[in-house]
Amino acid sequence: MTIQGTVTLKQGRDHSIKRFHPWIFSGGIESIQGSPKEGDWVAVQNASKKILGYGHYQKGTITVRVVSFSSEAPNENLYSAKLKTAFRQRKETRVLSTYTNSFRLVHGEGDGLPGLIVDLYQNVAVMQAHSIGMHNDRQLIAAALVETLGSTLDAVYYKSQSTLTVDSQNEYLYGMAAVPHTILEHGNKFLVDWEEGQKTGFFLDQRENRRLVGEMAQSKKVLNTFCYTGGFSVYALQGGAEQVDSVDSSERAVETTRKNIVLNGFDAIKNESITADTFDFIKDKKGVYDLIILDPPAFAKHKEARHQAMKGYQRLNAEAMRIIKPGGIIFTFSCSQVVDRQLFYDTVVSSAIQAGRIIKVLHHLSQPSDHPVSMFHPEGEYLKGLVLFIE
Ligand code: SAH
């Protein structure tokens, strides 16, 4: 790596980097030596010129995303070393099994690689950069993926067109693979299309929560809102649900839901897949469902949008609480990073007050072990969920 500059921190502002927090905020910076461009590698030193790490430079509130907390400059082996560590953790925690062949290999800061996401769909890695630095290093990272995963990897697809402010092509950086591809999750099959689908193609982060839905679905009439490609729907049917209605505003996602139901051997009659706005759909469905899943997209992508987003969560949850049958169960989620667990909980409480029903909290849900959170970077916890029992 060529180091293009040095960022010197203000006196007393080196605590967080020493504690392995990967973000250097502009307010903590005394001076910048050299003239680094967006995405360049820079060194970070404290006021007494001791080097504390290296990372990607970017103009903005977060000025450096630290990738290496070492006093020695990183070399080309950095990415393969990090990927090997990440892969070992997934193997040690048994994410990979005979029944599950797809998982998140790199979860940004949680894996010491801020700005990088890699989802592995059996033999295809889908890479997404959220920083210019990771974008610049994409070929190095693709080569490190090939080295780490060996002959089990057939292709690396790079998909950052919608996550970067610079021009970026969605393309294969290594090999090629046909879409849609059938993956296996807890023995259930799903079609994944990383080229045309949302995000990297599939929401791997709901794997364990889907399983819990399956465990509670026996004989129930289920409504899966914001269903995307029917992840929760397939598990509900697997768990013996009497009927599942799946709703999404994307026609393409609804079409794939239908295919996924059939792919898993279920009668299409047991699932009705509907293209609709969730808020419209549930209005007149009072007393129809025993189990409702609310898994909306991130209503708030940044802090400024948080207030409006909270109103969205409040209204959605209040509506579901109003219409669900007595003795019903609601799985409710928020994947907005800027909405923390407490704020989400308080909002759902406010929905409960509005709905005027007696409600118990059965489970607090989160993201699975292939979406790890660094202890020093709590911001990495983004998925929050509650399982509620409505009397
Ligand atoms: N639960 C899904 C992931 C949900 S992602 C899974 O397990 O895979 C959020 C989904 O909400 C997307 O598919 C998006 O198309 C859909 N969506 C966004 N706004 C919507 C709305 N107002 N009504 C219904 N669906 C919506």
C-alpha cells in the first residue's frame, strides 16, 4: 500500500483509536501532512507523533476509517489476513453447515474492514464498498478472496453502484456465475439474484429470526409484510403454518417469493403473494392474522431522517397491533443504524399505548454471528427486533 499522507490527532484525542474504534472524526484532527485524495491510505499519529494505525482517508465528518491498528505500514497481505480471520470465525461459530451454505463473510467494522461488505452465496462472493478506499482496493480484495476461499470460489461480483458517490460499475472481478442461484439456508432453498436483486441479493441477516418464526408458526395464519423474496414465508410454511400471505411493494420480489414457495415443495395455494404497500394492505385486515412479521427497509438512513422514521415505525406497529387476533404474535424489526435499541423499544411501546392492547415482550432479537459487532464499535449493531404477544 502506498501511504499518501499523515493525519495528526489533537492532544488527548487518541483514546478511541487506542481502543480500536475505527473512525477518526474531523473534530479530533490537529493537522494533515501531505495531500491525500479521497480513498487514499494515510497514517494516523497522536500529538507526540507516535503512529497508531493506518486507514482510508475521506473528506467528511469521518475523515479516516482505520483498517490497521499497527505502527507498521500495511502491505498487500493485509486483506487476505483479515479475510482469513473472518472466515475462521464463521467456521468456528458453525454458521456454515450441511444445511446452510451462504453467509456474510465480511461485516465492515465488525470484521476490522470498515466500508466493506462481502456476502458469500455458496460459491459466489458479492462485494460491496461503502467507502472510496475500499472501492480503490477492490482488485486487491478480490484477489484476497480468491486466495482465502480457494477452489470453492467461482466468482466475485462487485456491486457498489448504489453505495458510492463515485462512478462504479457493477461487474464480475473474478470468474462469472449465472443468476438466479439457489442457496441453502437451514435446509430451505432460496433463489438469489445479486445482479438485479436488492442489496447484495438476499437478506442473510434474518437467518436466525426466520427460524424462530418457523418454530412459532404451526397452524397459524401468517402475514409477512415487506417480504422481499419470501424468507420468513418459507420458514413459516416449513413450521406448519396454515396459510401465509406475503406482501411487498416490489413486483419482482413478489414474483421471486412465489417461486421460492414452490421451490421448497409447498403448495402455491398456501401462500398468497401480493404486490402492495404494506400500510394500505393491512388497513382492513382486522382479526385475520395470528402472526404478523414487520421487517421494513431502513426508514432512517441518516440522523436527520430519524424523527420522520420514528413516526413510520410507530404507525406501522400500531396498525399491526390493532388488527392482529387476540393471542397473536408480532415479529417487529428495525434495520436503521441510527435508531438504537432503546429508541426502537420506546417507539414500539408508544404504538402499544395507541393500540390500547395488553402486550408482552417475548424476545429481543438481533443480527446473527456472521454480522458481528466490534465491542469497540457499538454502532455496528443495526438489526433490532422484538417478538410480542398480544393478549
Ligand atoms: N424480510 C425480508 C427483507 C425485507 S427488505 C427478508 O427476510 O428477506 C425490505 C422490503 O420492503 C423490500 O423488499 C422492499 O421492496 C419492501 N418495501 C419497501 N417499502 C414497502 C412498502 N411501503 N410496502 C411494502 N413493501 C415495501
